[in-house]
Amino acid sequence: MSQPPVLARRDYAAKTSYWIDAETGVYQSRFETANAAAPPAPSGVERMREVSGSWLLEPLNDGTTHAVYTFHTDPGGWVPTFLVNTQTADTVPPMMRALEKRARDPTWRLPR
């Protein structure tokens, strides 16, 4: 039995690039869909039309980090905007908390 498009599994291929400023320690990354470079979506999987975003991590003088995350997606199929927005609102805060937890874990620090 096939799922309606709003419930179908999703996938996408992504291209990621990043930069680190050696003087300031600022880290930037950008990602965007690269579906044309990917094999066809598996049977029963809806290929997302667009996924793009960026990270900016900027060390501050007080030892903390200013983090900015941007994200845009077009999940493909028929997905109401309110569902996409709800999903984003539900997943981004836990992701940011997990990032902060990892950043505070000394085993993940880079040697200086």
C-alpha cells in the first residue's frame, strides 16, 4: 500500500562547502541540494526539491559562541506549509541544544 505524498519518505542529495577564518576562528558553511548529481530516488521515496541553508559560528570575547542557522526546504509532494513550519519549530531547538551539549563536551575540542 503506497503512502499519500504528504506522508511519503523523503530524501535529497546535498553539496556542502565550508570556510574557517584562521585569524578570527569564524566558521561558515553552506549546503544546498545537488539532486542532479545523485542517483534516482528509490521507489516509494519523494525527492525533496530544495534544501538549503547555512551555519555561522563566531567565537565571542567572553568564551561563548554566537551561532546562526538558516534553513529552507521544499519537501516536494503536497505538504501544507503549516506542517513544514511545525516540523521545523519542533526539530531546530533540540538540534541547537544538542550542538551546545557537544560544544561543552571537552572530548570534542580541537587541539590548539
